[in-house]
Amino acid sequence: FTICHKTEVIKNTLNPVWQPFTIPVRALCNGDYDRTVKVDVYDWDRDGSHDFIGEFTTSYRELSRGQNQFNVYEVLHPKKKGKKKKYINSGTVTLLSFKVESEYTFVDFIRGGTQLNFTVAIDFTASNGKSLNYVLS
């Protein structure tokens, strides 16, 4: 796995709500909507020895369903899960919103039928002492 985003630290609460953030699809899953996305959850410590709370996995396709009962994730600590018989989870993370925004390129506009008009002017006088100048507008 490759780190593609780190949220801000929320201190002194067992029920943090993080600010919305943006992750390009390319960084999240490289366009493979079913690729596994792993989320690690840590408890911040002032001395830098952050405590691992647990993890969960999902995918872009699951996240894109938005807020629903399927987007409540159990945060599991693998070592605790293997050692403690009564261990259920270390908490849950609930997806509150998910929005896909497309960023169009110049080529997308051309493919979509955008028409361009431009004028070309050429300075043949050489009065500026240099070679020909081309101006596009």
C-alpha cells in the first residue's frame, strides 16, 4: 500500500469528525474502482509514538455508494483480533459524504465539440532587428 492521504489530527475526543478532503482517483486507486483501499487509524500522542488503533479496507466503488449502512467500517486491530476471544472491534468509522468531481482537460473540451477561433499575424518587416515574429490570438 502507498500513503495517498493523511487527515488532520483531532485531539481529545473519542468521536472525531474530520474535515472534508480531496483525493485524486489516480492517487487513490489508479482508476481501478475495485482496488483495495486500506485505512489505518491511529491515536495521536504528543511524543510522536502514535498508537495504532486498527484498520479497515474498502474500495472506490464501495465509497462511491455514499453515506449508507454499507459505509460504516469496523476498525479492527489484527493482533487484538487474534488474541482476544471477545474482541469485536476498536471502533467504527462512518462515511458521512462522498462526491466525485471531474476535472476536464483542454483535450476533453475539444473532443466535446468546443470550437476555437484564432488569428495569426506575421511581422515580415524585420524592423525590430530580429527574425520573424509570430503572434497567435
